[in-house]
Amino acid sequence: MARHIPATFFLSGRWMEKHDAEVRALLAVPYFEIGTHGQVHDHLPLLDDDRQRAEMQEAVTLLETRYGRHATLFRPPYGEYNDATVEIARALGLRFILWNVVSGDPDPSLPLARMVERIKAATRNGSVIVFHANGKGRHTKEAVEEIYQDLVLDRGLQPVTVSTLLNQCRTGPPRDIIHPIH
């Protein structure tokens, strides 16, 4: 895609270990940012505090030691968390990130047209959209291309990374911005 759409990718440690070339390619794109997504994509609320901390820290450490990148963002697998998850993320210096628009791209029975319709109906200024770029997202590329026309060209929303979104919200009301999370 030649549109240069900013995005934040949340990578699990296990995925990073298996996809070194892809991680390096993502890191080389100046309008992408990388956050972490746990080591093995575990159900965090089912773990005790020590295991939650290890699950989060292992991916952060891998990103720093192998790729020289300091993680500042964390998205919990499955969107599942408890109070300990949030506290541990903060203690590790991570901003805890969730989303408010679900693309549904991992669902093999969801047609592209329905996915696009769902995203367009739910997306507003400041929305965080979750997509999957790990090979499990069905129709992801096509959906992004289709919603770009509506959200950006027709409605004037601006795709940004999560960090940009957070910084804009911190300095005042959000401008017309959206963010596709991967």
C-alpha cells in the first residue's frame, strides 16, 4: 500500500522470535511504531501477579535486547485484564492500551463488506481500531484500503500512531484522528 498509513503494531515476544525479518521490516518504517503484546499471548487475568509481570516483561526485554527499541505501549492479549495487569504495566513504564473499534478480521466467516460496514459505522474522531497483521487477519489489507476512502478522504479523519493520539489528547481535544492498531 503506497498510502503511508501510520500504525502501531503490538507484537508478542513469541511472534518476534519467529519473525525476525518481519520485525526488522516493521521497525524500518518511519511511520510505524511498535508496542508489546505479552510474551505468549496469554490470558493475563488467569495468571498471578508474578506470572503477569513475567509475561509482560519478557516481550519488553526481547524488543530492547534484540532490536534496540524501548517499549512504551502494552496492549493486553484478548483485551483481558484485571487491576493487577494495569498496575504491573504502569510499574514497567508501559502505557496500557485498549481499542474501541473491532475489525473482526480474524473471523473467517466475516465477509469483507460486513467488516468494512462495521468499522465505518463505529469509527469516530479519536477511535482506536484493532486489526491483525499476524497472518490471521482475513481481508485486513482490503478492509484498510476500503475504509481509507471513507474515513480519511471523505470524512477527513487522520490516521495516527497510538503515541501521537495520546500526545494530541494530552495537549487538548483530539483533532480529527483515528488510529488503526495492528
